[in-house]
Amino acid sequence: MKATRFYTLLALLLMAGGVRAQQWHELNTGVVEDLYDVCCIDTNTVFVCGQNGLILKTEDGGNSWQEKYRNEGWEIFSVRFSDDRNGYALVWDENRFFTMQTEDYGESWFPTTRDYSLTRSFGGSRYGTLTWMGYGKPMELYHTNNGVLYIIDFGHLYKSTDGGETFEFADLGLREGGWEAYFEDNIGLVIGCDRYLEHVMRIMKTDDYGEHWENIANYEFSSYKLGSVYFEDERRIKVFGEFYNEYGQCYGVIETNDCFEHITTSDYNSYYVPYFDIDFSNERGCYINSWEYDKDSYIESVAYMTEDAGASWFKVSHGIDNYEFLYCVSATGSDIFVSSQNGRLYKYDSTPVQGVEENRIELSIFPNPIGQILEITTKNAQKLEIFDNFGRKIFEIKAEQDHFVLDATKFDIGIYYIVVTDKEGICHVKKVVKVK
């Protein structure tokens, strides 16, 4: 485990107070196409879209799926509904985008766009994973309650007031790629990088359905990668990303509350996160990291969960194929869905997993603060590691026994972290201190 990866994992585990049961279940979608987006209507009704113009629907919480649309060669990036009958899908076909509409809750779909004059061509694949890692989700559809449609297309904003028949372009002065947005009635917020000052992240706001936009907040870093944004409403926003300043790399969250007056970021290092997505349902939320890297080394795709509105996070990746690219997470009620490659779709189940309690990791440390010796007692662990406060590994051993007595006289004064891992890869962390 590299130092950069260690700090992110460490912070998540310590905030969560340990580990939880990992409870993802793969659903049988019956398809093999990549699934780009999930739209949860309620706990029973969910739509999924992806490659080859694919739209799937379930009405029993994912137990069975019906194919509602397919068109070879098309890519559908988003499906959104305004009520229990009307919805829109965002389609990419070779070198143009357009929208499709349904008026019968997704049973049938028909194209609505008739003016393609504003559509731009983009070099390279719209749906290749390298594009997603470099730019974020290529295209996203937003549908407000008053019928206005917005499309973000690689850093270009388009608006339609006639149900997707025509679109007009809005120039916000932001650079291509890495945009995130929120629209609710007349309010709209867009977060992205300044077109000419590439290290300045700007927040643009409209309160008149996109007729006029105002720059309401700016954050300057030596460099940053915007990962995802969670909008509770237009005043409570959390910006998740990877930020760099004069002190080095920093993986963190910018919380913008009360008109963006309060800003906080984490102070620990990170590994490179090419792409991630986030969604919440009440207190519970999930964010997915796709194809994480530590320097040039491939790690895995992972998921983290929160049950306290993002105050703490814990890793929940068991059951997910870590070598598949994760595209989208969508939450509703107590259910969370994650879409992936090759028709893979995962659902998070909050019910306890049988056998978890008897197989749960146990870890106790004595004494703390550390004296001349350090006694570690553990159960159900496969590996034991000790890291110093700089993320450097100073001890590692296979946990073939339950009790260890270590000579701590050579430990420098400072903070250390004991990490034990079970056979499923679940970690448990405890902090200890050496004071003399």
C-alpha cells in the first residue's frame, strides 16, 4: 500500500470507526453492453441506459429487466423523468447529440430534436473509458420541473425550452471537460474550470432559467481535478475533487454552504482518481472511484458508502468486479445502484450478511500511548501492517497468530496506524501514539 493511497483509505476508515459488511449484489440485466447511467424513480422502478442505444427498465427493484429500446451504434448517456409518464433520453450518434422522449413511462421512445446546427464534433471516442477518465462523463442531461432541458456536452451548455426540439448554446467562459451542474426550477449552478485561468475553479449561477449567468464563487489551486458534486439544494453543495496547492497534493471536499461562505478541504494526500461519481438519498450516499492509480500503478475500482450525509465514509467494494470501470451511481430510499461495463449492474443491500458477525475482524492495542513494547491482539485477520504518520510502512506480517508482542523502543515519537486486513480485503485501522 503506497503512502498516497494509505492516507485516503486511512481517513475514510477512521471517520467510519472501522469497517462494515460489504453487501453489493450483481443484478442480472440480460445484456452485455456498457451501462452509462442509472435513473432511480423509486425503490421498485429504475431505468438504465448505455451502449447500442440501450434502455432497460425494472419495476421490481432490479430482479427482472425489460429492454425498452435498442439502436445499434447509438450511445445513450442519460435518462431522466419529470413525472410518472414523461421522460427524456440523451443520445449520441456518430457526430451529433439529440434527445428522445417518452410519454408512457418508458414503454416507447421517439426522437424530439430537429435542429442539429449547434452540435459539435469531438475527436476521439465519446464512450471510451479513457475519455471518461480525462474529461468526466462526456454528456449529461438535466430536466427541470418547468420543462426546460439542459445538456452539458464536454464543457458546452445547451438549453431547450421546447421539449428538446431545438437547443440554444450558452457560453459560460469555462474550459472543456470536468463540468458539474445542478438545475431546479429557475435555479441553475455550474462548476468548472476557467477557460483561460486553468487553475481557477468557478461557480456560475442563474436564477432566471439560464437567461443570465453570474460568477458567484472562485477557488484557486495550482491544479485540480473536479471529481463530482453533490447538490442538496442551491445553497448546500459539496464539491469532491483532487486539488493541488503550494503544499502539494490534496484530495478533499469543498463544502459550500450559506452562499459559499464556508470552505473546507482535507489535509491528507491522495492517489490519482481519474473519474468518480456520487449520489445521496437522505442520509445515505455512495461515491464510486473508477480505475484509481497510485502514480503509474493500477489499483482498482472501488465504492465508498456514508450513512451520515457524508460526515464519514467506509469502503464497500466486496461483490463489485474491481477490474470493471464504474460509470454511475444512483440512490433512492434505501437502495443504491452502480452501473458498469459488460452489462454489469450492482445493487447495495442494507440487510445484514449472514456470517458477518462471526467473521468480523477484531483488533485491540495495549498500551496506548506506546511504551517499550506494543501488544496487538487480533482475530480473523490475514495481514497486519503498521504505518507512521507520513504513510510509510514500518512493519508487515501475515497474521498467522492472534497475539503479537513488538519491540517499540525503536519507534520514534509520533503517531502510528495499525492496519489489519481479512481475507475479503476488509481493513480495520487503529491509531496509536508514541510519546517518549
